[in-house]
Amino acid sequence: MIVVKTQYYTATSIDGYIADSDNSLDWLFEVDEGTDNPFGAFFAGVGAFAMGATTYEWILANDNLLDEPQNWHDMYGGVPCWVFTHRDLPPVPDANIFFISGDVKRVHEAMVVAAQGKNVWLVGGGDLVGEFADQGLLDEIILGVAPVTLGAGAPLLPRHLSAHQLALTQVAQMGQFAYLSYAVGSLADFGRHKAAEVLSSHDPSEPAAIIR
Amino acid sequence: MPKTSYYTATTLDGYIADADNSLQWLFEADSGDNSEFADFFASVGAFAMGRTTWEWVIDHEDLRADPGKWHGYYGDVPAWVFSNRPLEPVPGVDARFVRGDVRPVHAEMTAAAAGKDIWLVGGGELVGQFADAGLLDELIVGVAPVTLGGGAPLLPRRLESSRLTLTGARQVHQFAYLTYAVS
């Protein structure tokens, strides 16, 4: 069985912040990644991704995308991106980006169709991912835990998900990052071992049945 | 060289207790036989906690009715409890009530531990004071498969990667144990 997953893949501090109080990630970029950052392999399985307005604006500025739109293509190719926003945001020239607002459920349906059997990546922030979780649309959390505490900042996931809803499926160390993977919701209910088996079996090159 | 370690369970979003100061969320997670803690505590010669943690342990375990339980958990290892207001001792429990600067207390604990390690139980603010004074050597977090979205913070300080080195990451049942050296 192959499962199309909606995944929250993000870096975080040990104390659960994805950005500091100044909305900076400088603390993250100082960390030794080791020899193989797993993001490339992860993104190869992604067919659609979504982010909030703050995250989009951060990437725009950090990667100088309005002046150097090629940077977007180098990072994300033609994979379609949905940006949730209530404001008018400048588009990256020629990038495959949709600006939307409102119910995540309807948008998620469109993303799954566009992803064509590949996974859906939720970039962040925490509250947007929380809205997907509220709707039962979050299947997996993959955290790259940086060796940092921040004490304050943008929260990883401002929701209560109990041990009945989350199942730890993998722990790995790469460089100074600890990678923790969790099955969420119905996948956690499968049972711990089954969840690990299902989550590790998805080969994005094969056609997938959409379980929803 | 004896170490001073903050060993604690936490949620993956960095809370050690929920907004109601409960640990119910923690007991729902599969920790196996909890031998991790037994192995850790075997090397501990003194331990410290804040008032909230103390009151939680005393109330949760109903130690005033059954003080013998304390000895069952912690043997003869002495405890120090930081509190700005007077606390009522529990008969048969070796806890010393202290306040103020953590440095002289740490020196006293080091002497009492007689070569064994020092465990900081929590909460986060007390451990932060040890970190501020350069007295925290190790951080061991057992990450439970839970998010709370709010509660008592793990460690309300900014410690960047120049001060923290990941020395271990492994899975024990549903917990991820992450160990960091602090400099």
C-alpha cells in the first residue's frame, strides 16, 4: 500500500521554535549539517507545497527573489506552491505560486490533485500547519532539531496533539541535527510498527493510491 | 569529573508541563520500563529542583501520607529545593530548602555528591540560572510524542550552537533521547 502523505518538514530549536523573536534564522545557519542534508531526498518526493505569508516573505528577502527569481527555480523547480495570505504579496517572476486565503481543506484537495501521487509539504509556520492538523490533514512531522535553545520565538506547532495522535517512527543524527519523524492521526492509530512500515515504504516514483 | 545535568522529559514543542501544571500527557506516552532514568540516577549524588517541581512531586505522589515512597525513588541521595518562600518539610525526606544565588548551593551539592553527578530536575527557569552561572554541563531531554502548544518552558534561555553539542540521539520506545554537552 502506498500513501500520499501531507508532511510538516521543518527545522526547530530544542525548545520548539522555528524562528527567533526577530524572525531570524541566523541561529540555524550556524549549525553543522554534516555531509548529507536529507532535504534533497525529502523534496524529491514532494509534488506540491504550502506556506504562510510570513514564511513566504522571509524566503523572498533571504534569497533576494524579486531581483534573482532564478533562486526560486533552483530550489523548488516547477513544483507548485500555495501561499496562504490575507495581504497582497509580490509574486516571484515566472514561479508556479498560487496566493490563496481561507479554508485549508479545499486548498488541500487542489494540492493533492496537483501533486499527482507525490507528497504535500507544509513548510510552515506553525499556525498554518495547526489548521491542517485541526482538519485531520496532517500525516507526518519530520523535525530537524538544531542544537539551540531560543527561549522565545515563532512556535513549532501551537496545538495539543497527544501521544495517542503521534507515533515516533524514526530518530537519526546527521551532523549536529537530530531528525525526529512522527506519524500523525490515523497513521498513528495504525499502531507504532505498522506506521513505521508504511511511512518508510513510499517510493514517489511509483503511482500512488490516495488514501483520504 | 562530576557533571551537572539537566535530565527531563519534554514535549516536542519544548514544554515540561502543561498550562495546568499537569503531566498527564506524559504518562500517556510509552516509555517502556523507564530504565533510562534508573541508569541515569545511579550516577547522581545530589539533585536540585524548584518549588513548583517539589510541590508537584509531593502532591502527585501523596508523600505527606506515604513519605516512604521518596526513599523508594531516590534512596539516600540528598535533594535541594529552591524556594523564595518557606516550605513545610516532609518527615523522612532529605530535602534542604534554599534560596537565592545558585553558585554557593552548587558548591555545597558538589561537596555532598562526593564525586558523583548533580541532577537538575527543573523547572526551566531554575536550570536557566545554573546555565547563566556556567554551571550546566549536560542537557538530556526525553522527547515525548506530544505537542502542548503552551505550558512550562523547557529552558527559557538562548543557548546557541556554539554552546551546545549534540552527543547522542536515540529512540527508546516512544521517546527520543537527545543528549547535549553544554559549554
